[in-house]
Amino acid sequence: MQIKQLEDNVGLPLFEHLGKSLFLTDAGEELLGYCQRISQQIREAEDAFASMKSLSTGKLKITVASTANYFAATLLAAFSREHPDIGISLKVTNREQLLKDLKCNDCDLVIMGKPPAELDVTSTVFMENPLVVIAPINHPFCSQKKIPLKAIAKEPMVVREKGSGTRFAIERFFDSHKLTLNVAAEMSASEAIKQAVSAGLSLGIVSKHTIELELEAKRLCVLDVENMPIIRNWYLVHRNDKRLSPIALAFQEYLLNYGQSAENNVKYVTA
């Protein structure tokens, strides 16, 4: 019955009987080749899915805020060493593009400082993001302890541009202490702020995660200021309706474990 159904579907005889033997016709030989190739592709698909489940292959697309790039690249490199056959794409960009990537489903996960309230997303805190006051290494404040926040508010300050999450957090912090920030200059990147402070332009406020190299090189110091650092958080964000791949889920777990480890070992370096 199955042979007859197959022949009816093809519209040609596939087998011929010669005595007690059964032989393929030319149409049968042709169909056999297609069936073998289809079976091979099915086996390859099964192998590919099995590899993805075992995290031995696949792709991971991550978009991160520019400030997060100081640790994101290191994290991805470490994750890649554990899963060497996984392809990784890292995009470092501003908040506007982060939101675009989330809207357009153009990435698996986003690392950012302030999840968007206007989008339907799942956001998970994985690590603190302390904002600290930095100064050139020869600044008089570098040798002082418990500097009053009022004294810091009087100093010229280099900060991020309006609209950035860091700037919003800084202004909200000073407002909560009934103080006004003395903004000397606005810059669109933490790297520019560090360079300006190191050159002696003024004090600055940046994420602690952006100054590790400068502290080791003793080009900057973190001031010991009352009521600081300003504690923000880093979030891992994805669309609520996105079905995360096994690779993305593995990276999410890796990041949460890293965040817990980082919090246990965090150090604030002062002069």
C-alpha cells in the first residue's frame, strides 16, 4: 500500500517485478537519490541542534552601553575561551542605538545602566556600577579623607552629557542632598572625561569600572567623599517576547555568576 501511494504521488512506476525479484525503475533510482540527500540533511540538522544544545556551536549577539565596554569585552573573551566554537558579535553604542536594537530584535542581550520603561523588556541586575569622583594625582583633595559633599559641589566638574544615564544619576544624587553640580564641561564619553581630569581641567565623575588602568598607572585618584560612591546597577536586558537560545542563556548565567564574584571582590582605590 505504501509503495502504491508513493507511486501515485510521483505519477510514475518506481518498482518493477521480474520473477520473484524487485527492481527500481529509473524514476525509482532518481527518487532514491533525493531520499538519501534528504535523510543526510535531516541528520545534519539533528547534529546542529544537538551541538547548539551542548553549546559547542552557534552565535551570540550582544549590544552594550559605551561605558560597559570596559568590562564587557573581557567577559566575552573569557566566555569565548570556555566555548571556543561559538561566534560572538559585540556592538558598543549609545543609549539611542541600544533601544533600537531591542526594538528591532537585532541582538540577543543588552548590557545597560538604565532599562527602558517604555519597552516591554526583562531586566536583571548582575553587578553594581559605582560612580566615583576622580581627580588628577597631584590634586590637594587626593590626600584628604571624608571630603564633605558640599566641598565637591563647589569644584568645577567634568561630567557626561545631558540625557545620559550617568548624568541623570549624578544630578539626582546632588539634588537629593540639596546641592547643585558645578558643571565645567560636558563630554560624550568617559574616555574624554578621564583625559580632561588627568590634564588638570577639573574634577570628574565616572563609573569606577572605567578607570582601572588609570589607577594602576597612578594618573588619577578616586576621592574619599562623604556619601559616595553613587551606586547604580548594570542590567542585562532582553525583550519579554524573545526566546533566548541555549547560548544566550549560558552567557546570562555566566554574567550573573561574574557579577556576584565582582561584588565580593570590589575595591575602591584612593590616593
